[in-house]
Amino acid sequence: MREILKGVIDLHVHAGPSVAKREVDAGDMLKEAVQYGYRAFVVKDHYFPTMMSATLVEKHLGGSGIRVFGGIALNNSVGAFNLKAVDAAYGMGAKFVYMPTVSSNHHIEEHRGHFPGSGSMSVNEKPIVYVDEQGNLQEEVKDLLRYIATKPDLILGTGHGSAREIEVLIPEAVKAGVKKILVNHPFFLIGASIEQIARWAKMGAYIELNACVFPPSNFGSVPFDTAAKILENVPIEQIVVDSDYGQSGNGSPVEGLYKFIEILMKDLKVTEQQINMMTKETPAKLLGI
């Protein structure tokens, strides 16, 4: 019944341990991934690098050949655009470097100062905006992009900045020589238009379709015609379908992704071949596996 999940690579799983309450930890997620024949998954956390948990569960709970990867999100908890932290993360096997998420001014404003995933954090965020009023990227971000460009196996995630910030970030990243860019849910929270999303794809960026933000997810508020528009306007080989699940009370990331795939195939007439490209082939290309 769930044969379509065999070989899946989920690039976006919020698995603990974390300061935020999570439905699963990395070990739980690995056990589910083994059960359904996943090839790999990526653990993402807003507050702390995830290479340690990823490496440990793969080594000690693995054995099935499933790969587990991590990354670092450049929020205040790691010093924001802290190149030393990024370099250390890369040395420990990080595959993703995410631009600010929970520390982004845009994220904070959209959540009106409250983010349900913040757990017991008690120190206020210092809102981050990395593009000035004249539309210029901060120098420390340019340094970051130059660093990532020297590591062709690193993937730049665009995070939770505004569409205006990402509109500056992507061309600068391409100019710097960054090879792999994944635009995180541009149609959710970010506020990007279909025209912007299509333009970013033409620049070489990959566009993320997250199961979590569509029904029947408990956090799903985006209508399915948005997914249809993405599929119509972005080449299928530049779309990544992942779960973005793991939130407390939102159920299994594996089940959430499967339900989303079912709807894509049934209601939007996405073919099995296209699903395989968006959930297996393109993610494998990005991870270099």
C-alpha cells in the first residue's frame, strides 16, 4: 500500500532532541524510515545544529543503509551569521545551511512575536533583517555565500526571511557560485508570488513543496491550488516534495508525507514518475548520494 515510499529522501524533518516539543526524535524517525524503506532523511532544528543526533542514530540505530543528515540554521542561538559555527558544522558533516528562520524579523512579525515551536526559550530574539533599505545584502552574508560556494556539497536553505530578502539573496548566491539552493516554502510564510518563485527556479534554485502546510496536516492552511500553480510554473526536476513534519501533535512525518503524495497523485494527477523525481531523484542529487 505504501510502496511509493520506498527510496524516499525527506529533506525536511523536525525531529528532536530540541528545545521545541517534537512529535518524534531522530531515533523514532529512523525506525519509521526503516519500516517504510526510506533512503535518507534530514533532521532540521531552528535552535541547534543537528549533525550530532543524525550521525549518532545512523551509526548506532542504523544498519539498514538509511542515511541521516543534519544542518545548521543561522539564528541567534548559534550567533546568526557565524562563519566559525558554519565551518564547524560543515566539518561535522552538515548538508544544509539555513538562513535565519525563527530569528528572522519577517518570521517574528508574521507570528506576532510568538512561535509555538519555541519551547521554553526565555531570551528574546533579536530580529534579523539581512538586506538593507537600499536592497543591499549584508557583508557578513556575502562572506557566508562565498564560503558555501567553496563547499559544493553544502545546500543553502533560504529560511524564513521575507520575499524581498530572498529576492536579493538568490541572485547574490548564484553570483557567488553557490551550487545548491533550496527555497523553503516560498508560498507559505514567505509571501512570494508565483512569478517570483518561477524566476528563482530559472536562476537554478530548487523549490520546496512541504506536506506540513497543506491539509490534512493540523498546520495545513495553504490551498491545494497553490501546489497546482507551483507544478505548472516550475520544472518538475526543480521541485522537492518533503514533509516538514515533526511538530508536536501533528502525527508521523512518514504518514504526513504519504497522505500528501496521495493527494498530489489523486487530485492533481501527478504521476508516479514525477513523485519519484520530486521525493527521490532530486533530493538525492542535492545530497550527493
